[in-house]
Amino acid sequence: MSNIYIGYILAIITSLTFAVYVIPRKISKIDSVRYLLWFSLGLLFTVLIFYITQAILLKNPEVISLKNFIYSAPMGVMWAFGSYALIKGIDSVGISKSNQWKNLQGPISLILSLFLLRELAEIKIIFVILAGLAIFGSALAINIVTEKKSVNNSGILYSFLAAIFFGSAATYGKFLVNSNYFFTQLFSIGIFFLVSAFIIYTLKKPKIKGTQKEIYLPILGGFLFAISALMMFLTYKYLPASIGYTIIQLNALWVVLAGIIIFKEIDYKKNMLRINIGLFLAIFSVVTLFFANK
């Protein structure tokens, strides 16, 4: 099997794992700040296991590179703040609606790449604009309520902030793509994710204490996020980052379907037209971003 097909398979699998990792938050009753802290511990523990395992099994294992360790730190910080914003968004408007706004991370990442990485010669700007409009339209379609319910604007704002953080992290991650220090990068991300989560925890000072049973779900979420991050880096090994990242954005589609089918966040029968329009626009946006590369 050629490398490009391996890359496509990895990207599709990664889109699924990035969709699954948000489900524990939907089930968990623990407060958002404490959830983020336990989530970060689950993430760090998992990436540490990854690093130890590769050190034992690989013939040429990675040795921690201080340079790559430091370079990867900002990505951990951005992912932590993005995750906190997404958690707040999920709590406010559910996984279906929050992830549609969070999916703006794709166009945001490409726009930042145009200005910060000077990729104008590599990207067709018209397709980025079309994708952004399609995702925005998809988010509006999913969020328009035909029942008599008010729209939670704070949830939309948090989800949009998540898109900014994740989109910025994706842009910054392109600096790391050409490096083979995958496990060092993940270890660094895990540490600085935990540090950021602890800072948020300290500033918020949550008063509600969770039981021992309640910590399992955020730890599971962190475990799934670590697997998703590793799969994403492996995808970039076989595909250009812009293409791989675009395919991974299909996770928004899986999350919306999970919210509708599993958690019944939106009544499909009553809102069939707008949901179908939203799903179509979400798929259209991913396809459009695929053609954004010259």
C-alpha cells in the first residue's frame, strides 16, 4: 500500500478518534474546571506511556530533544485553553452545536497560515473563504431552533474561542510536522497542557468536589485525546499537513451525528431540513478545503 493511502486511512481514523474524545464530557457531571484537570492528567499519563513504550520497543528510540520539547510547549498551552473553551461550549449548547462552531478552526488555521507562514503561493484563498462561509452556514443551520428554546450565546462564544485556539495550534503545529520527534512533542504537549489546566484550576477555584468515580470519564477523555494527537502526527508523516488536517475536520460530522442519534440533542424529525442542510454544508466545507491547496 502506498504512503498516501496509508495517510488517508490514518486521517479518517483520526477524525473518528477526535470525535469520540468529546463524548465523555457529555456523560460526565463533574464541573468543567475539575474535568479539564483530570483530563490533562489522563493525557500526560498516556503520552508518558507512549514515550516509554517507544524507548523499549524501537531500534532507534527517540531521545528527548530540548529544542523540540520547548518548541512543542505553545501547542500544549493552546490545546489546553481550547479544550477548556470547548468543554464550556459543550456544557452550554451540547456537542452537536458546539462542535459546528469549533469546526471554524479549519478556515482559521488556513487564514493564519496565509499571513504567518506566508503560504499564499500554496493556498487558493477563494476556497478558504467558501469553506469558512459553508462552516458558518452549517453552524447556523444546526443552531437555529425551531422549538421554543433560547439560543445560549455564551456557549457559541466559548465554541468559537475553541476554534481560535485549535486553529492557532494547528497552524503552529506545521512548524513541528517535519520533525520526527513525535513522542517528545507529545510529552511536551502533555506537560504544558497540565500546567495550563492547573493554572485555570487555580484561578477558577471550583467549590464542587467530584467523587472518585467521576474522575474516570475525564481521564478516559484525556487518554482518547492523546491517541488522537499521536494519530494526527502520524498522519502528517504520510500526508501534507494541510491535506491531513482538512480530512481530520470530518470529526465535526461524526460529533453532530452522535449528538443527534445517541444523545438526542436535536429532534431530527422536527428539524430534518435544517439538520440535513447543516450536514451537507459541513461535508462541503471539508471538500472545499481539500481543494484549497494549489
